[in-house]
Amino acid sequence: MTDGTFGYFGTFTDPGRVVKVRLSDMTRVDAVTLNNGEGEVVSAVTDGTFGYFGTYTDPGQVVKVRLSDMTRVDAVTLNDGEYTLFSAVTDGTFGYFGTDTDPGQVVKVTLSPLVPEAPTAVTVTPGVGQLGCRGRHLVTMADHR
């Protein structure tokens, strides 16, 4: 994920880490280690102030990090069956996290305050490989295994 100046990269470790890199000269600027159990960061979106990082855990988690000082602010644990959050997009108000499950799901999360929406997910078959926005529509690309 990028804000145009910095790139934010999640690690596939437990606990997960988010590393901030200045893109102009590829310099590591800062990092934050997430809490135990908030591991394997595999997706992310930003609203410009915060980054929202999806995990590979079961159930999935979305962890909120303030990007200016790389501080973990909050986290939400999703419902059973909503896990492996491999892709994400945002419309500025909500984050949409795609699962690598069968069947795949798109989980809608309110970004501020950080809470899952009810109903939280829509089923997509077989799994959500990538998410994207086209105008006012959410577009999914299925992962055909």
C-alpha cells in the first residue's frame, strides 16, 4: 500500500509487522510490531491517515495503524469463516476485504470507528483473488484453483 510518498509493507510473521519505506530512495523509515495473534499481514488499504491491515489468521483481523507515527491504534476480529484476508480496497468510509476461502467472501468493515458491518460479508465463488473499484462498483476477480 502507498500514500504516494511512502510504501507500507506487511510481513508474513506472527506477530505481524508493518514496515514504512520512503519510496524516493527506498529507505526504511519506521516499523510497528502488531500484537500477538495479529500475524501474517497480507492486505492493506489507507484513508490517508490510517492504514488498515488484513491478516491471514482464522478468523481474520483488520488492524488499524496511524501512519504518521506507526502506532497500532485498534483492531477488529471478524466472524468465524471470514479469514485469510488476501485483498482489500476502500471507498474512504468502508474497507472491503476479500477472503481466500471456498467459497470466497467480501467482508465490509467500517473504518472509523473500526467495526464490521452487518451483514458483514457477501459470498463470491470460488475465492476472491483480487478486489478493485470501478466507479461506484466493487469488482472481484475469482481465484480459480
